[in-house]
Amino acid sequence: MKNSVSVKMFEEAGKYIPGGVNSPVRAFKSVGLNPVFIKSGQGALIKDVDGNEYIDYVGSWGPLLLGHLHPEVVEAVKECLEVGTSFGAPTERETILAQMIVEAVPSVEMVRLVSSGTEAAMSAARLARAYTGRNKIVKFEGCYHGHADMFLIKAGSGALTHGVPTSPGVPEVTAGNTINAGFNDLAGLERIFSTAGEEIAAVFVEPVPGNMGVVPPKPGFLQGLRELTSRYGSLLIFDEVITGFRLSYGGAQSLFGVRPDLTCMGKIIGGGLPVGAYGGKKEIMSLISPDGPVYQAGTLSGNPLAVSAGIATLKVLGRKDFYVELERKSARLARGLAGAAGEAGREMFFTRVGSMMCGFFTGTEVVDYETACTANTGKYASFFRRMLEQGIYLAPSQFEAAFVAQAHTDEMIDRTVEAAVKSFKALEE
């Protein structure tokens, strides 16, 4: 595998961009490599600047459910380019996408478009505090809701100890209003509510976490969150930035049959372009300016290009049997990878929910952040490098998801499994 051009580009980028990248995981530090610089993508394939081609299971970290340059998405963006890229004024396209989201997602009666998942989560937290008149937010360790101050928090050894910021620049007063809980630990959350329930504005959760690897919720966990928050008058907020429209047309809440009060979205609703959204009950959403006193604004919110790509994407996703075929492909890949690990005698724990999956290099059942951290990151790094050499592009971190797209073919999946067999067998003990 040639990588000389990527190395030179990375060195040049480091002169002007912190770490040479505009998002930390792109730096490939956890897998011991310089990052590959991507030149182009088509379907489920990407090419780097050195001419290497890869089967892509990152998909821009989730939004490319249709693959790169899907013709209907490309055509929609081209049509938009011919009339204008940004107006800072309402367009019909915004209403069309909003209507599609409201009709698809069970809990959403109104929706506000923004420009990123981080912005959506930040705005939803502000709205929850205004609606409830409370200040505290509960989040789960290992769940990621963007880089707003209130979410970059790690609790102490006790769930209600004073919050400690995990990033410099986060004020302690902000940390003190965020409580960390254990994912899949409903009893632990009940103890938190028994002590601080009257102060908790909202519980934030990724219904299927994708940023500590893929960790499925235990049966009854999400239903328990719904009951507990309703009992104490707190809001339940689903961060479906990754799972929305990926796990089903109605998102994880449709798949698991749980209706949150607010939902954060992103990734797929922009078809690969920058977009986010948050929505929920009309009673709550009506507090947002200009209807209500909760201020949130953005010049590029509802950007015509992103909205056009999103509309085109959702039209494809809404077609008959789309998710049936995606499930078949995802199951084929998951079975193949688990079989490859077993053939090589590798101790691993595999997880999958729909087209999101992860292989943890551990013999421990992964149910939360603590058990995810038992994974051997060194072995993952070695596996990643061997797969990359064979033309398979995985997330450059043990603690990220692999994503299957419509564009992945059975032949690509079989090639991936063959590469995995070789890679597992080549790993050092």
C-alpha cells in the first residue's frame, strides 16, 4: 500500500491545522498510523490520494447510508446549486424535510433544523431546562452528544459527586450540573433520581450507543428510562444523530417502541452534508424563539444544499424493503466476521443492531463503558492496519461503529470477510 502522498499532505496540514486534522479521530493516533487522505468516493468504495482503493465501512461516520455519490442525491444537490446555496431566509425545501421527519419519527410533532448534531444536543438541553425549570442533566458514560461543555463531563466514583470536566475549558459550575450514569444500569439511575430527581431537567441517551463501540440496550432499559423520567417530571431525550433513519425509517424509537420527549438528529437527514435537527412534542417545541422565549438561531440552519440532499436520501430510504435488504447485508457481514474470528481462535465479543456493528477484542460481554474498556486496543490497532493493507477501511478506533450501506454488495462483504480471516490469523498473541 502506497502512502507517500498522504504522509506529505499530513505534514503540510499540521502546519496550519491543530494535529493536522479537523476532528481528532481522523488523526489515526490510536491505530499507530498517519491518516490516509481521501480523494474520492463512489458507492461503497473510496480512493486515497496515493491511488489505493478501499471498501468503506465508515461512511463519513454514519450518514452515507446510500453510499458515496448516490445518483438521486447528486441530482438533488445539482438542482439546488443552480438556484442558490444559501439565503438566510426560508425556503420550501426546509418545510418539505421537516414534514418528512415529523411523519417518520413517532415522537416528533415539530422540528427545528440546525447545522450539526452537537448544535442539536446543545439546543435540546437548553430547551429541556427552560421547559422544566430545572438545571441538571443526566448523561450516560460512553454516550457521546457532541462537544458542548455540559456533555464533556465525567462523574466521580459516586454518581452524585461533584462533576469533573474531562476537557480543559469546561467551567466547574457547568460540570456540577451534569450527572454521569452507567448505561444499561437502570437501578443506578433510580438511585440518582431518588436523590436528585426534582432537580433533573432531562436524561440524554443514545438509544444504541455508537461511540464506545456499538452497545445494545438491555431489554427493558429504554422502557425503564421512559417510566422513570415520566414519574419525576423530567424529559427523556434520545440522541438519534447516528441511529435516526439508520435502524429503521422511524429511528431507534420506532424499533424499540419507546417515545422520548425530544429527539436529536443529524447524519442521514443531510445525506452526507452538514445538518442536524431536534424535535419533539409541540408543547415543548413551541417554547423556541420566535414563538417562545428560548433563543436558538443559525444563519446556515436549513441550508438548501443539505436539505436537498436530505430530502433525496429520505425518499430512497422510504421505499419498500429498503431496510429488509440492509438487514440482510448487515447480518451477512456480522456472521462472516464472527466466523473469521472463531476460525482464528480469537477471543472477541461482537455486537450488532441493524446496520451498526462492532467487534471488541475482549472475552467480556460488553454492556457499558466499563466493559467496553476491557477491549485490547493494541490488537484492534494491529487488526485495523492489516485490514487497511487489504483494502478494507474501518474506523481508526476500537470504540467506533462499522456501518453497512445500501451500496455494499455481497461480493464486497465476502471480500471483507476473507481479509478478516487473514488479519485475525496474522495477529500476534
